[in-house]
Amino acid sequence: MPGANGRCPWARSAAERDYHDREWGVPQHDDRVLFEFLILEGAQAGLSWSTILNKRPAYRAAYRGFDPARVATFDETDQARLLADAGIVRNRLKIGASIGNARAFLAIQREFGSFDRYLWQWVDHRPIHNLWHDMSQVPARTALSDALSRDLRRRGFRFVGSTICYAYLQAVGVVNDHLQGCARWARLQQP
């Protein structure tokens, strides 16, 4: 059930409330934003989303505004710079994956014309609006996230397991998992 403030109950801190009210579940079609969330969701693995939200400005600077073409050119010097940056999650595997994912992202753009076109084809270009009443009903993964994860891994992406993919789908609005009693659920129903 939504919290006393009418929001989904996970939105507790100021940063979480702002993210909940402005971004979470909003359909995204800008490739740069779609790339940003791929980086952030991969970085979040094993950590709280609040931690990542607090580090988001540092990520934006470290990853050159989340420009996938720039990130794809990162070399060992850039990787060392990222590993030394206390503002982001300094995990060698996650950082290496983010650079490789930028290259795979560009390959999808070349194949489909945009990452947006690739991603939204999975749902026939229409968001899924789930009908949850309690957070305990919201799944951590679905058949859709399983299939997307498999395809991304086949294309060379890393840190894109099914749970990460489902969080990504929620973040970029492919899936609207706001609780039905949350004001954002109804607002996102509107075209």
C-alpha cells in the first residue's frame, strides 16, 4: 500500500522521493538517458538505489554526461581514473562492464537505428501498466526481463542479469510498477 504521503513506500529519502515523483516509471526514449540507466542499474547491483542516486552527479561527470560514444572509447587510463574516483562505485568488474556495455550499446544503435527502438520493440512500443496494490506483489524479475537479459548478454553486455533488467525496465518506464494507490500510477496512464 502507498505510504502516508501517497507515494510508493520505497521512496523515503528526499532523493528517492524526487526520483519517484519525476523519473521512475516515466517512458524514456532518449538514448543517452537509456544508456545512463544501464550504467546506474549495473552499478547498483548489490547496493541500495539510494546509494546510486546520491552518486549520480559524480557518475554524470565521470561518464562524460553518459555519452555512450565517449564511454566506448575509454581506455586503461580512463579505467584507472574511474577506479580512483571516490564519487562512484569503484568496482573493477562494474567499471569494465560499463565500458564494454557502451560498445555493445553502440552496436545496437547501428543495428536498430537507436537503442530506443531496440528496447521498446520488446513491448510493442507501449508501456506495461501493472496493477499492484502492495510492494510485496511487485516481482524482482519477469519473463520479459529474463528474455531481455538473455538477449543483452548474447550481444556482449555484462551486469544485465534478469533482476537488473527488471529494475531497468521500471526505471525507464517500459514497466509502470507504481502501486495503484500511488498518484504516479494514474498519471503515467495518461498519454
